[in-house]
Amino acid sequence: RRLCRWRGRRKPLQIDSAPQFTHNFKLLCKQGKLELPENRTQWLMDLMPHYLGARYPEDILKLKKRYTQTFCEKLFQETREFFQWLKSVYLK
């Protein structure tokens, strides 16, 4: 067993094994045995192209036009809300 620390959590979580390395959020949720409502799963699927664009420079030009300040602020706020929800559900 491994201990996994999440910032702000007093006690470490115990996990049997680390998830397989991947950039696929849906696969990470499955490996982590996270049961997300459909709207949260869909939001993660919508977020994934943004992550991949940052990860793979050749895709940045395709996405660059979308990244206005307003768009980025909205995406940041949605991401913050998602993590607050995730913590409230899984780190009780």
C-alpha cells in the first residue's frame, strides 16, 4: 500500500496502487474509482482538449484563438468549482 497526500488533508489516503500514467481524465477517474455525475464527467471531457493543447505545442495554434482573457477566467473559475466539489465529496 502507498500513502497519497492531498494538500490540506491531515491524514494521508491509503491506496493499493498508483493509477496508470495517462492524460485521459476519464481513465483517471475510472482508475481512481471516482463516480462522477454525468455533468461533471462531461465537464472533464470538455476540459481535456485544453490540457492537451498545453501539453502538445503543435495543437496550441489551433486553440490559441479561443483563449481570450474572458474565456480563460471562465475556465479557471469552472476548474476551481470542480475541485471544490471534488474535495467536498471525496475528502470528507
